[in-house]
Amino acid sequence: MQTKNRLLIIVTLMLLALGIATIINVSLNFRDYSINSAVDKSKMTANLVKDGLTAHMLNGTMDKRAYFLNQISNTDDVKALWIVRSQNVIKQYGTGFQNESVRDVIDEKVLATGEEFKEIREKADKILLRVTIPYKATAEINSPNCLSCHDVKRGDTLGAISMEFDITSMRNSGMFTILKILGINLLFIVIVLFLINYYVTPYMKLFQNLQDGITKAYSGDFTHEFSTSVSGDGREIVNQINTLFRKMQATFGDIKYNLGTFIPQGCVSSADPLHEAKTIIGELSDIYKFKKTIEIDASKAVVYSRITDVLKTKYKIANFSFYEVNNITSFRKLIYISEGESICLDSVNDDASLCRAHRTKTDVISTEFIDLCKTCNAHDFKYICLPFTINNDNSLVISITANNVNEINKINAQLPSIKNYLEAAKPVIESRILMDKLRETSLKDPMTGLYNRRFLEEFIDQFMSQAKRSNETYSILMLDVDYFKKVNDTYGHDVGDKVIVEIGKVLHDCIREADLAIRYGGEEFVVLLYNASEEGTLNVAKKIHSAFANLIFEVGNGETMQKTMSIGISTFPTDGDTIWKCIKFADTALYVAKTTGRNKIVKYEAQMSDNNNLR
């Protein structure tokens, strides 16, 4: 309705402006017309007086001219009329009648210059036009020869006639005409506004109805029913829009809730559901491409690298750590860290239950409470720890750090979207974990549950590359049961198998999650201790050596036995530039232990490889 009011105001102002312009133009033209008509009349009167006076002079009746002049001046429009003589005429014929003398400076000016003069005198009740016209001496063939009667030269001013005209009636007539024009204009404006209101109002109502429907459509409501009193094309357009909105309602009306099946509500928030749908569809498209990509990735490690790439490229997260957690053992393994050191205490890696996010299975945001996570060292940073459960045995934790609250709030707003990618990756990661377990089964010794030599052969190069890249060390222990062949020969292979099984248990109990125990063959075992110090390596070796020596084996008929083992130790990369070389050196040290008395622990030295007496 505001549009209609503005339209009516604009039209009214335009018509008023047109009417005012017309009135001003008519007023000016009528004024000029009135003045020009009076001037023309004065000239006709001047010529009539001139001709009359000339006739009186020629007929010798100049003494009778007063009657003639009185008759001329006694008209309704002529308020005053008089004639004046120039000095030349006065010298020749005298001053004349009393009504023929100079009355004011205007008469003097006209006699002196010989130029016509006119002046308008406006008062509140009347308008007067003063006109003074000079008479000049002529000697033309077709006109009277003034020089025959007057002692003057051609062109000299003989006198002048002054007249005053009352043109008040013309002004009043003009004002009346203007009022009539104004009335006609006002009537025209009223008629135009009425017609505009009559014909425009239905369209304004239609536009308002369209606006209401579009406003609802912005919020996802396409149920608005459009109506109009306009006929013809307008009604046809309304019918077409109603049909379109019904189709849009059927198509888009529930799109937000349908898409919510794939993307949890709250991941994308917008007042415009179509924009929200577009954003969600874009998100679904990106997640679909991500999922199709990781489904054909060869390993879990590659899938994890895809997740880190998404965090870095899509979400522009610069600083974060990515962990895999074994829910059974509570060991947490670092998959990726952007730079520097982890914000968590080292103890969290060995016991993931110390991680608040993993333990509570809820997002931990440092801005929610002072010193929220007690095992976190990020005093100078804001952080978010995002836990994600893969299955009963495995979980993920992503630890994100930022420099300020604004940055952490921005990341917090992206968490639902990040979780969508983790949800998409979940079945693929589960599949890769299962494949790893199946593969691990083929790489493990069924008797002891330890890795077998095939595992070592397949993954030793990978361990070595990672160790070199991260400046990691491995301590290699080569273990062998002393006089094991006698056990099989004396008590049978069943007892020998019991010994092997118990060795597997001892190794499992004595080493950490990050360490590796491998049945190298027969009664030989290899242990790889991750980042162990020389003292720590020796302590583990002693612990294994002592634990095995304390085992008591039943061999039948109430008899028991105890066995000992020999252990050789080498260190990568101190003793050799490859782990294979270090395994060989550990075997050399083991051989030295065997040949120098057995039941001992020997650390490899370079001279052992060169001195045959030590082997």
C-alpha cells in the first residue's frame, strides 16, 4: 500500500506542477495580451485624434476641436486624455486650450525625445496604463503635409497625446479565467487520482500478496495461496505462480528435513532454506567424493592422511594432533602432529583414559572452563579435543590448538562438519582395521600370539624409514632357550611347546605396547624396544631373563623342570645403519652368550664380528 500512496502522491505533484505551470503561463500571456491591447487602442486613438485635428485645421475649425477631444476622452476605458504642444507650435499658434499644456515630466520627455512612452501603475483596486505618443511633422505624398501649416522641419515633434487606460477589468477577467483553469485542473487531478486508485489498487494488492508469499518462501514455506481481483493476464499470472509454488512445496518444502537424514541438523544454519539446502548438498557432494576416494585407498594409514588433508585444506586448521586409541589397552598412538610437541602429558599416550575427551566421549573446549583438562600443557593456547569412536576396540582423538578465542570459536563452529567427514570415514576405517586384523593373523605365530618372521620381513623397512625420519631408536634383543633340543628329546614336543608358549607370555608381560615381540624361529625370539635407553634395555632384558628362569614346567610323572635363556642385545642405529644388520649383530651377541657359558645377557660390541674366538 505504501507503493500506491507514493504513486498517488507523485501523480498529484506532477499534475499540480503542470497546473501551476499552465496558470503561470496563462497569467503572463493574459497580462501581455491586456497591455498590448490597451497600447494598440491608444495608438488607434492617437491616430484618430491626429486625423481629427488635421481635419479641423484644414477646414479652419480648430476653435471647435474641444468638442471633438471631449468626445474621444468620454469612453469607458479612457480615464484621461490630453494633448500637449511643442515649443515650435506654441511660438507659432500660442499655448492653446487649458487642456493642451504639459502636465508632467513624461510629457516633457516625450516632446524632447520624440519617443513613445508607456507605464503601468498597479494598485490594490485597479491597474492604470499610461501611454504618451508623440506627433511628428510629415510631408509624405499620401499623408498631410505638416510643413505647409507649421514652421518646422520634417520629423520635428509637433506635440504629443497622453492617455490613461483603466485595464482593471482585464485583470479581473484574467483572474477569473485563471481560477477557472485552476478549478478545471483540480477537478482533473481528482478524476485522475480516482481512476488511478480504482485501477491500481487491485495491482497493489496483488503485489502485496506476492510479497507476502515470497517472504514465506524465504523461510521455506511455499504453501501461500495467491489471489487477485485483476482479470485477464494478471489472473493468469497468479494461477501460474500458484501452480509453481505448489510444485516448489512438493519439491523443496521438506528438503531441509530430508537432507537432515544425511547431514545432522545444526551443521549448516541459514534463514534461507534454499541456500541451506544448497550448502548441505555441496557438503554432501564433498563428503561423497571423500568417501569414494578413501574406499579404494590401500591402507588405514592412507585414510588417516586423507583426514589430515581435509583438516588442513578444507578447514584451514594449522595446528592439530591426530591420535588413534586402542580402547582395550588404553594405548594412544600419534598418527600426525602439525609441528612441535603434543599439548598432552606423555603419560596420556600410555593411558588414554587420562585424556578427558576420550574418557568422557565429549568435545573438550578449553574456553568453557579454566584449566579444563588436567593432563594438557597448552597454557599459552586455546584448544579443542574432539573424540570419535570407531568401534568397541578403537577410537580417534583430534587435538586442535589456536592462538585466540576468536579462532577457537571459528573451529568450534566447524566441528559438526568435521564429524561428518569422520562419520563417512568410520566404516572404511573399520574395514581397514578388520583387514589389518586378518593380515595380522597371518603375520602372527598361532602358538604364542607374537608376530612371526614374515611380519618382520614385510614391515622392517617401514620401521626403519620411520625411525630415520623421526630420529627414533630401537634396541634389538635376540633370545634363545638354552639346550632346548634336550627338552624335545627328553620330554617330547608337547613340553617343548609349553616352553615356547610361556616365553610368549613372558615377553608380552615384560614389554610395552610400542615394543614388538617376534617369534623368529623355533625357540628363537626377537624383541624390538622402541626408543629405549641403554639402561632401560638392559632392565627389560634382565626382567625377561629372570621371569623365564623362574618358570616351573611340569613334565609328567610329578616331575618338573626349569630352563634358562641367553640374550644378545644390539642398538639401531648405533650398532648398524639398518635394523637387519642390528638383528644380525644381536644374533652375534647371542652366539657369544651361548659360547661363553649360556644363561647370560650379552651386549654387542664391534669386535665380536671380527674375532672368531668370541663366536
